[in-house]
Amino acid sequence: WHNMPKFVELAITGGICLRTGKRISSFQCNKGLEAYPDFESFYRDFMEQTRRLIHMYLKIQDIYSEHTQKTRPSYLISSMLDDCLQRGRNMHAGGVRYHDYGGTPIALPDTADGLFAIKQAVFDRKICTAKELVEAMKADYVGYEALQEKLKRLPKYGMDNAEADAMAARVAGDFADMYLSYRTRWGGK
């Protein structure tokens, strides 16, 4: 499972966890929101960083699958899956037609809402600067209550706002493409 709102936080802060103050070494996009002149370049880098991390995770799943082929062949469950008996192989050794594994991006609607808020607040409506947003987030909005209220009033997915709904559709589509672009060790999607 991938905590996608955390990925948004890391993209905003340049890889710094707001809870711990530590740099997350696997998050290599260290620019932070302040470095972007427009939303599209921020979004593009966010999605590319996310793709890199998701594909890294899926590669780990490939390695796990290859390892379990040898060390945990799963004979019982393999006997209950289509094609394993016919092919004479367990599920991790190419026995199943569709060798299923993957990941789950958690909280995609929240991710879309966060990205849409950044687009609206920083780049379109200019409610605040990127620097002000980062400072407010670091302070957990203490001293930035007025900004927090403005951000809360921005449209969100599912509120019959065409732009917010379009952002959610874009995010969901980009995530689907991200997963579909990866090929497992068996050539599957």
C-alpha cells in the first residue's frame, strides 16, 4: 500500500517528512514546491517521482516472487488455481496464467484534492505563495488559521465542481497508466 497523500507532502517539502523533520532518502525529487514556476511542472515531477517509487516497489515484488518460487512453492494454493496442474508448475514458477501481485495507492481522492488545492491556492488564485504554504504546513497551520480556512473552502472531488472532478479523473488515470506501464517478471501488467 502506498500512502499517496504522504507522497504529495514529500513533493511539497522537497522530501522532508513534516512529522519527523527527516529527509526521506528514497524520495529523490528534492526541489520542493517553491522551485516550480507552474503547476504542470510540479505535477509532472510528482508523477514521475511516484512512478519511480511504485515501479521500484513492483520490482521488489518481482524479486519476492522469484524467491518464493524456490523457497515457498505454495503447492496447496497452486493446486486450486487454474493452469498450475496442467502446466505442472506452482503459482510462483509460471503455473498460473495471470501471476497476480501489485500495489495499492491509498487515498487517491485525497491526493487529487491536495494537488487541486496546490493548483488553485498557489498557482491559479494565488491565495498564498508556495513558501507560505510550506511554512503553514510545517507549523501545522498554527498561526496560519486564516489560510487554513481558505484552503478548506476550496472545491474538492465529489462536490459537483468540474475542475476538482477533472483533477481526480486525471490523477486516477495517471495512476492506472503508471501501473499498466510496468511489466512483471512474467510479462504481465
